[in-house]
Amino acid sequence: MSLAITAAATPPLQGISLRRPLPGTLLVAAAFALLLLGAGLVVDDYWYNAILIPFLIMSLAGLGLNLLTGYAGQASLGTGAFMAVGAYATYNLLLRLPELSLPASLLLGGIIAGATGVIFGLPSLRIRGFYLTASTLAAQFLIPWIFNQYGWFSNNTTSGAISAPKLQFLGLDLSSPQGRYYLTVVTVLLLTAASWKLMKSQTGRNWMAIRDMETAAAVAGIPVAANKLWAFAISSFIIGISGALWAFAYLGTVDSRSFDLDRSFTVLFIIIIGGMGSIGGAFIGSAFVILFPILLSNISGTFFAGLIDAGQLENIQKILFGLLIVYFLIKEPRGLLALFTTFKNRLHSWPLKP
């Protein structure tokens, strides 16, 4: 009786929406995507070629490595090699199978890079840490050597370089700076959305469990070996597509030296500076790596004109990058993204907290 009276006395909820509000992270991501899409309508060719296209491609490469290292906890120094596989595979698919569309060639090139990543990820079933890094480093030396030794991969060109074929899709010519930009930005946004969805799935949770404590993950019934190889496959798939975009949407002409060990270290610096274990960290780190040399060059030209030559400027840049890497590894392993998050939280709580 009392329950019936209580229920009858309780007024119904009116004017209250039971729908879950859109998280702030999704709003920020949507705004960022719209900003990238809109930027293609207002910027000039310099912004396309020098800033936006390399920023997006290196963000994609950083995203691929972050899935493997930041989320799954598997170390790798073979990023440049897997980028080369994606570039050469896509080139040969477009050259030898002209009936394939550009998106299909990019997709298949990424799949070939993913399969290559699984092969070099097999040692992760037995070893980890420094020894796994050494095994992936073998890919960085072996794969470019293969591309140099066998001219078939470069269509028997004397220099071993490959040039971008005509980029077309649905009758649209994507060879212009704006076309290459939109090819890049759409690809990056699609793969980023798929990666975010993957990290929210059971697969992403399995990867993070393996990263945090592999033995406990195995005891909990997570198939550790399969998830490790799956991480290498998806990571190399994304990195391979970034390599194809680097070759055809950015540089136009590349050889295997374009994907050397320095490229692997650059992508590693991106996720360390931006923040490991976060999708946004790949974009923040890439923006820093792409814009910092430009900023340093402008400062040098403005305040130290004639005092610092190009060689000295490059050495200063490497020193500053090294210092930043050491700082983030010691003081803030989660990178710039964590610093931004901390600053945002302090703004929200101000002036209640110091």
C-alpha cells in the first residue's frame, strides 16, 4: 500500500531528455574534422605542400604506431619499412592492375603492409622490450635493401625511385595540391574514426590489458598471441597507407631511402611528444614535429640572420628534439596531450584549486 501511494505521489518526469549528451571529446573531434575539411577551401599551395599534407600523413603514421606501442605495448622501430611496403605495393598495384581504383589500391597496399607487419611481429610471441625493438629494426634494414636489389619493385628504373601515377577517382583528377590534400584528409579522418572505434571495442581493451600486465591478461583468458599479431597487422596497415600517401600525395617521387631509420625515429618522436596511448596525441605530436622546424627557421631568419647557417640550424633542431624527448620521458610520459588536459582541468576548477 505504501509503495502504491509513493508511486502515485511521485510526479512523472517532464521536459527531461533521457538521451545521453554528446561527449566533449567527440565535439572537439568533429570540430577538428570540419576545420580540416574547410581549410582546403581557403589556403594556398604552400600550406597544402609544406604544412597540411605532411602534418596529416605523419599524424596517420603516428596513429598507426600508437596503436601498436601506446595501446598494445609492443615496441617497434620498423615504421619506415612498413611505410615503404605500403608505398611500393600501392605503386605496383596502380601500375600493373590499372583497372583497380585508387582507394582499392590504397586498401590493398595497406593490407600487404599489414601482412608484412605480422611476419616481423612473430618474434613478439617470444620476446618483448629491447629485443623486440631489435627484431623490428631488422625490417628497417631488410625491406629497403630488397627494394634496392630487385628492380621489379620500381619497374626497373635506373635510380630505383618510384613516381606517383595519375591520381584519379570517379573521374576527378586528384593530382592538384587541393586534390591531394582532400585525398589525404578524407583517408586520415576515416582511419582515425575506425581506430577510435576499435579502441572502444573489446579488441582495444584486450590490447591495453596486455600492455599493462601480459601475464594477468593471459590468466584472464585473453588470447595474448592472437592479439599481439592483430596489433601488428592493424598498425602496419595504417602505417602502410601513410607511406603510400607520403610517396604520392606529398613527395611525388620517392625511393627506399625516403623511408630510412630517421623516418622511423621521427614517427616515434611524434607519439612520445604528443602522448602515447592516445589518438589525439598523434596529431599533437605531428603538429609539433612539422611546425617546430618552420618556427625555428623563421626565428633564426628574423633574429639571427647571417649568424646561423642551415647546417647549424639543423643541429640545433636535433638537440632541442633530444632534450624534449628526455623531458617527456622523465617528467611527463603521456606527452603534450596530458599537459593540455591538466591545464584544461585547472581552468575548470579555478579558483577553487591552486
